[in-house]
Amino acid sequence: MILVNGDSWTGGPTYPNLEDHWPYQMAKKYKLDVHNLAWGGASNQRIFRTTIEWLYQTDKLPSHLVIGWTIKERFELPSIKGLYCRITPNDGCENFIENNKPVPGIAKIKNYYYRYSHNERLAQTAFEHNILILQDLCKLKGIKLMMFNSRQEDAKLLDNLLIDETVWILNPRECMADQLEKQFGHIKSGHTSVEGQHHWADFVYNCM
């Protein structure tokens, strides 16, 4: 079984048909058992948190864990009823709590966060810590880890000598969006076309 997590390039309401995302196409084409945790507007914090929660709340461990990291400017904040508020710097992105209901006062919350709380260096450090934890956890549990950047290349990652470049199926200096843009263009939302998603399904499968 393959566990996948990421942002809107990997799951969520990006396309009219949710199954146009590459994890579902890969599962269908290659007859694989794929569980997808990805959702639009997800931050790296959400990607890491939901991955850890899933790995420790299920009796069936995946054989592979595929992570499509997103931009570090995104964040998640505690919200009401034990849920989280997704914070994104893009006005066009939806800022919702986990059950997809709007957060009261989201504009003020978002403005305050990016004005007073966001710190690029600390976000980078937290991102690297998440990667290192997943590296060690997957080794401990015998899971093959596969990672790539969905939207933002990040050469800074290579400055951390503890990060294992061999688990990256796409060089950290590159990103999925740029790779697919060259060949398949993009739709109105800025995401790759469905054909691009199908191509990425083949790419990930061939890296297994």
C-alpha cells in the first residue's frame, strides 16, 4: 500500500473530478492500493502532521510514503473544535478549517500572522526538521520514502548534510510545477493539465 500526502497538486478540489490527481491515476493504471491525504492549500505543517497521525493510527503500514512538499510560506493555526486553520499568502487560495467551513475573521488572522508571526528562517528550520523525522521514521518502520517539491524549488535543503538526497525523486532544486509546465502547460487555476497529472503518475511509479 502506498501513502501519499501533499497540497493541491496532489489532492483536493483542484479538478472537477478528484480522481484526475496523479495518485488515483497511478492506482488505477498500475492496480495499486493508494491512500491519499493531500488537500488544497495544505502547508508543510499539515502534510507532516497528518502523515504522522496516519502512520500511528493505523495497523497497516504502507510500503511507500510519497510526499509532495509545498511552499514554506503556508502555515496552519489552531482553530475551533480541535481543528486547524490553513493560512496561505495567496489571495486566490482558500483559507479554511479542516471541515471546509470558513473561519470567522480569517482576513484579520491571516494579516496578523504574516505581519507579526511568519519567519522565513524558522519556517525553513521546521521544514528541515519534518524531513529528518520522516527520514528516520521510515527507516525505522521499513517504509520507502519518496519526496519532491510540488511548487517551489529549494536548494537550501542541500545545505543540511543530514538530509538524504537519495529519497528525493526530483532534485530539491526543482519542482513538479516547473517540470510539468514545460510540457503540458496549465489550467486556469495555475495547476497542470490532467494530462500532466497522468504523466506524473507514471513518473512516480517508475521511481518506485
